[in-house]
Amino acid sequence: MKKTPLHQVHKTLNAKFTEFGGWEMPLQYSGIVKEHLTVRSTVGLFDLSHMGEFEIHGPGANELAQKLSTNDVGRLTDGRVLYTLFCNDTGGIVDDLLIYRHADNHYMLVVNAANIEKDLAWIETHNDTDAEVEDVSEDTALIALQGPKAIDMLNPFVPELDVSEISFFRFVVDEVAGIRTVISRTGYTGETGFELYIDANGAENLWHALYPAVIEAGGQPIGLGARDTLRLEAGLRLYGVDMNDDTNPYEAGLGRFVKSKNRQFIGKNALLAAKKRGIEKQIIGFQMLDRAVARAGYTVYQHGEQVGEVTSGAPSPSLKCNIGFALITSQTISEDDKIEIEIRGRRHPAKIVTVPFI
Amino acid sequence: MIPQNLKYNESHEWARQEGDIATIGISDYAQSEIQDIVYVELPEIGTELTQKTEFGVIESVKAAFDLYAPVSGEVIEVNESLLDAPEQVNESPYDDGWFLKIRITDPSELDTLLDADSYQAHIEAEHA
């Protein structure tokens, strides 16, 4: 299994580890519920160095990014971040990712850890431009600070800048604790926060610089267990779980990230046809009406008929009830519609709710 | 500390024998590994349990865990308070967090379980 540059740090902190996308990652430090509530109330420190980063350089960079992306990369200016999807020729989602525009001829792509090889092959196969694509995942570490105290906590480490002035989905390149950092106002928790991209060699130094201030602010390190419940409450899909190569963006509830007007991209024709056809299945949010926990793979029923299955499900530490996403074939759904989820042979009541859950 | 007066499954359930009745729960080690227990699913009174087979489920935030009967018998009492307060299993695994009382079918089955010292060794081996 692959290890991040901070692996030894997590061991010293007595983390419990888990396998995720081929990486050995911290699952939890003090406990998922405690970590989750810490991010909601103060600040959490995450090692996300498993995420993949690609650099695209050269005069064809914009053209290549546009060709691959369902969202319009042309809307980016320098210092802006775009959430987008890569789709295949049939409209299925290859990956969801962030595109950072450093300059018109220089972009950084941030992709899911489990998809690094797949995405790199996808990009290289479709690169008929002069752009050069470089996988810098191994050389790049990613540390996130997420939570209501993230701004105040980070500011003293960036003397040249007030980080509160970095708007959502924008980034600057500056020194944090003397280390050159891409400071990105993004995250996967539903909280205010930053994702800090640095050279892998600087990962331990940055972590050790930030850690005492995180503790001082009432925060703590956060593992992938709480990252999963945080993103679920925030209504954020997870690739490989809530969507895959067979799910199109409309089914995944991500249709707003498909911009077809006056531009060409891979999958466009299939997506236009899919939009015209209408939705055959869709991701919905649900809340259990008893204390049973619905997990991924469990069967969903509506009006006695089997309509789909749970893609993500967990107890919500903030809401103190059990929530999840399901992919269902029902055509017309609305909030509060009753569904049932089969758990160990018994059907338990749930209702459809709008996401985000919090 | 692992209570000396209990018998243990390798799957971390304990049994406390009082005459022909056994009380069943999970160990402190098990609850600390599972953490944040949010749901407990237990059989109804009258259900016949078979030693080493599943009788219920506990759920943490992260996952579901099957429970295995340390000893065979008929369920005569269920800790209903766990339905509304499953966190008692984390807070008090040997007392308030018990699951079931059963009428033991075959007392000799208890001899096949681990005693406290063997269970301690079993945990250390599993954790190593």
C-alpha cells in the first residue's frame, strides 16, 4: 500500500489506519464522532496527500482542459478553481475533480486518489494538443484545515496576506510558515476552510507548524472516517461510491456542472441525448425514520416496489439521525416521500430529504 | 481490566453465569475498538440462540458488527434500554450495556469459552 509523507506522524499520533484507494490512510485518531463534531465547532487538520495532482503546461493547456471537462474551463481566470467532471463517450463519469488555473497555459488538476492512473491514461489518450501533462502526485502533499476557526488559525502563518480575503473557490500561492503553498479556499466538509498544497518534502514541517495552533484552537487531526460523514452531511458525492463510469452527471445530481453551450467536450453528445431523454435514475438524499443504519448496497423500496440501492449511508453525528444517498429509478420524487430500506431482511422506514442534509 | 468472573468468546462477547441463567454482553476491548455505538439490534424474548452463531448486530458510525452467542439458550430478557441509549455499551460494557439474559441449554458449553487470562492473551495476540 502507498503511504503519504505524513505516515510516520499519524503513527506517532496513534491513528487507526484503513486502506483507501490503494493508500494506507488514517481512519481516525480519537474517534469519528468526536473528530466530526470538532470540525463543525472549531477546526480540523487533515492529511489528504493521497489525492492526485497533475500539472498541465504549454500553449495547448486550455484546449486540453476544455476538451476533457464537462464544466466550462473558459470561465476560469487566474487564481480561480473549478469543480468539474470528466465524462466518457457514453456520458458516464470518469472522475470528478478540481481544476486550478495558474495561467492560461498552466493548470493544476486535483483528482481522486483511486483514479490517478486511470485519469492520467484518460488525459494522455485524448491529448492531441501541444500541452504537456505531468503527474506530480508523488511530489505533492495536501494538508487541509476545515472548520469555523480555520481562518483565524491560519492567518498568523501567512504574514503577507489576510486569508479571509481569499474567496470560496479561489487560491493564492504564498508562504505558509515559510513553506511555498498553494492556499486554496476549498474543502469537502461543508465548512469554511483551506486546502494547502505543498511539496511533499515540506509536509512534515507544515504539519508540525500548524498542529500546535490547531490544538490551541480546540481542534485536532481528522481521519478519513470523519471526512466521510462530514462530506455526506454536506451532500457531497464520493466518486466510486455515489457515482462511477456508468453514472451520468444528471443521474448523480451534478447536471449543473455540465455546460454545453458554445463548446465541445468528450461526452457532450451523449449528455445532450441523456438530458433530452430525461432522468432514468437519480441520486436522492434520505433520512431513516427509525434508529437502523442503512449502508451502501442495501435495497430501496417505494410503494412496495424495488427502486434502487443505497450508495452511501451512515449515522450523522451532527443531526443525530441516520442519513444517506440512494440511486433510485423513481421518476417523480419530492421531499418527505416515504421509502423503505431493507436492512438484514427487514424493511425500515425512511423519507426523501433535500441535500445538503445540514 | 478484564473481569475474572466472566467467560469470553474469541469474537469478544462475554457470558456471566448465575445458576442456569447467563447474561451476555461485549467486552471493554470490543467496545473501545468499535467506538461510537449508535444502534443495537437484538433478538426477541423466546428466541433460541446457538453457541458461536449470530444473534444480533451492533452498528458504529463506520460499520456494522455481528454478535455471536457465547453459549446456547433461550432468550428470557432483553436490555430494552439499549434501543434508546446504545451508548451504554461504550460507557458500561460489563454492567448497564448488557444485551440479553438467556436460559442456558447446556452448561458444559461454558467450559469451551476463554477465561479472563486466556482472553487477555487472545486480545494481545490480535492486537500485535
